[in-house]
Amino acid sequence: MVFNRLTNGLKGLGVAALMIAALLSLGGDFVRAAEGESTNGNEWKPSEGAELLGTAAPPWRGLQWIQGGPLRLEDLMGKVVLVRFWLVGCPYCLHSAPALNEFYEKYQKKGLVVVGIHHPKSSRTRDPEVVRSAVGLLGFKFPIALDNGWDALRSYWLNGGKRSFTSVSFLIDKSGVIRFVHDGGEYYRSKSDAKANSAYEAIDKKISELLLGE
């Protein structure tokens, strides 16, 4: 697993390794469920949330920006926006962090805006300083907002009923329309985890397509 590789690499760093372990101990998205499917070489598709494709992305309300903001979705027309709902203590978010950093570095000069929206699941992780520490450890350089009341998460994901995950991602096109949904869990480059890798490749491909689109 990516987490094991990451922690092994930090064994000599003491404090950093302890802080990574602390991130996972604070409480996160540990529910196991069917993730997006990719079989026999077919393109990855979400198990949940397909009904949101082609709908207008809701405006962001109730957010507290702690890095790179404030931003309004309506001011980002003409850009492609990758929104990742994440939280301290979520192993899937930890595993997906390198992919978010890769997408940001690869595409931000071409018109991609990556936004991380943190939704806490404990009183401790409502603390902006706890989230800032996690942002630093994960190497996030893109805008980060706090969704302590889950207002944004509900408007994007939870209004339609119960979902298997809350650590979800959305790709929004230049006109503000949702064009890709990753319905939770993790995505990253991997030769051993086909599901995580296929989701990573699908997101990467869709970003490229949306950036080229008019």
C-alpha cells in the first residue's frame, strides 16, 4: 500500500512519521464499499453519482479559506476545476494526495484549478491549525477551504441520500458543468492496485480532454 511505502520512507524522520500516524488516528472515512469499476480494460465509471454528470456544479457557500483563497466557482469560468473533498484521518485521502499534487503540478499552468475542501468528522479536526498541519505534511500547494458545516459537501454529494464515501472528487468544465465524478476512496499510480490506478488514469485523461475543450 501507498501508506506503508510512505511511512517506511519516514522511519528516519521520527516526528514526521508520528504526525502521519496522527493524521490517521484523528478519525476519517474508513467505510469500505464498492468503488468505481474498471473491468476488462473498460473505462472507469463511478458506482454512485453518475446522475450528477452534466449538471451545473453548485456554488461554494459556507467555506473558510485557509490557503489560496477566497475563491468563488463563478469566478473560475474558463478554467477546469478539480474539487477533492478530503479530511484529516482519512487513509484514502492520504493515498490520493500524491495524485492531487501531480495533477496540480502537471496542469495548473494549462488552466486547471485544484481545490481541496476539508470536511471534519471530529471536533479536533475542526481546528484550522490541525488542518494546516495536515496540508503541510501532504504537500498541498493548491487552495484549501474548510467546510466545517458540510454545506458544500451536502450541496454536491449528500442531498441525494446516503453515500458510501464522503471523500469524493469532481471535475468541473470551463462552463461550470460537472463532467466527472470519483465517488470516493482513493486514486493513485499503481502497478498492484488496478482499481486505484484506473481511477487515476481516468481522471488524468478527463482533465486533458476538458482542458482541450472549448
